[in-house]
Amino acid sequence: MKYLLMALAFLISVFIARMIIPRILLISYRKKLFDSQEERKVHKGAIPRLGGVSFFPTILFSCCGVLAFYNLFGYYVSTLHDDRILSEMLLLVCGLVLLYLTGIADDLIGVRYGNKMAVQLVSACLFPLSGLWINDLYGLFGLGMIPQFWGGLLTVLVVILITNAINLIDGIDGLASGLSSVSLVVLGALFLEREMWSCSLIAFSSFGVLVPFFYYNVFGKAERARKIFMGDTGSLTLGYILSFLAIKYSQNLDGIPKEHGPLVIAFSTLLVPVFDAIRVAIVRMYKGRNPFEPDKTHIHHLFLKMGFTVRQALLMILLLSCILSGLNIWLIPYVENTVMLLLDMLVWIGLNIWWMKRIKMV
């Protein structure tokens, strides 16, 4: 029954997003609400950037509708009967509201980066307040259970990092939505395995809204007024939901053995956007520049400089994300957590060195 509810939530999100996105396109073209044309951006022409406006309302409707339907028929729903989980869900919605409104304002009139960071900080602090925080590093660098203060601080930093990583990786058609989809499907399946139904519901509802958006974003034609971007509204929403799911999966409340490595497994689904954001920030600071100043040094820009088309770059990066996530999940029972993370870092550094050499040869 619960597997059918996951499918139902997914289908509801697909249907609603499929209905809403064309309306957003219509309004955007009538009001001339287009993405700005800048030298660092890949796209050409007038394209709306309000696709992400459909994300939060659709996900909320899908999750609440399915949970209400399930409860009305007298079935037990942990989300509605567990005060701890209920608090986490309610504060998740509160944080999403803040980021959603900030994203809309930024997509319409622009918001200073400092103000966006302040909203992200407030939203990130809601997780530890609800009782959701990284409480166990599972032997990573020799550390196990950690105090709530340090765990809460680490959680806030992780939420801000993931939220900005998804925002920054949104540079070519389908990349942010594609990488998010990979992560959502993997996390949704992992939650199903653990029978954490409410979290799986969020994951598959979020994945559902990305399916029609991905079609319009990647295959839509700007000249036919069928192409749309997610904007900051969408990327902030996705980043916040992904950080919630990753932290929730890695939280140790049931005495999970460190050999299971849920921390590494959860965040392996986000390695590409997170590692890319860290690399870009380090390179910018090394060159004496503002780490938050936009440029053309992200992973998708590297692939374009190597001679790949936008579509080829998208497929290559998505394949890389799937391979890294799959290898981490497969190897974690046999490889110690610290070793696994160091291997991920070495692979990432090695790939970047190889890419830079290929760019110089072009």
C-alpha cells in the first residue's frame, strides 16, 4: 500500500507541474519576465526563469494530499503521530516558505547576496531547532557521536553548502534538475529500504515535479515560447529539500553501526555539486577574488571548454554523478568511511587535473 502511495505522490506532482508550468510560461511572456543576458551565461534569447515557482506548492500539495488521504482511510502515518518527525516536517515547510519567497524576489527584482545568505542561515537553523542534526560521523576521521552544539553547527554549514551548491550548478539546461533527480531517486529508494515512508514521500514528490520541468528546460524551444529555467526559487527549494533528506538519512537514532556508513552514502548523491562548489570557491580565493562572485569555472563550463555540446556535457556530468553515487553505496560495506571519502576526493582531484589538461590541448 505504501509503495502505491509513493507512486501516487510522484504522479500527482508530475500532473500538477505539467499543468502549472505552461501557465507560468504564458504569464512570463506576457509580462516579459525573462532571465538576464550576461557574458557568463550559456543560453541565448529571452527565456523565463520562474519555473521553480511551481516546485514548492506542488510538492506541498502532493505530500499533504497523499498523507491526508492515507490518514482518512484509518491507516497509521508516522509523520502524523510522531511529535519529533512532525516538528521536523513543519519546520522544513517554514524554511521552504522563507527560501521560496526570497527566490521569487530574487528572480523578479534581484536580492543582494548578503540578504540571501541571511535567509539561508535562518532556514538552516530550523533543522537543529526541530531536533534534526548530524549527531554521528560514523568513524569519519576517527570521530563518532558528537555533541549537539557542534552537530548543530555542522548541520547549519552543510545546509548552506548544499543549498548554494545546487544554486551554483544551475548553469546549463537540465543540470541542476538532473543532478537533483539522481539524488532524490537514490535517497527515496534508501528511505524505502529503511521504511522511512514520510521522507521517501518527500523525495518522490520532489522528483515528480522535476520530470515535466526537465522536459521544458531541456527540450523546450525558446522560439516557440516553451523553454523555461528554474531560477533561484527552484534551486533554493531543491537544495534545502536535498539537505534535509541527506541529514535525515545520516542521523543516527537507532544505533546504526558505523560500517553501514549512512553519512557517506547520503552525501555521495550530492558529491558532484558539492565538490564543484568547494573547488570553485577555493580557486577564486586562491586568485584573490570574491568566492561568491560568478564566473565561468564550474564543471559544466569545463566540459564546454573541452569541446562538448551542452547536451553532451549534461549527459557526462549526470553519468559521473550516478557512477560516484553507485560506487559509494556498493563499496561502503567493504571500505572504511574515511578511506571512502578520501578516495572520492582523490578521484575528483584527478578528474579535474585531467579536464584542465584536455582544455589546454583544445
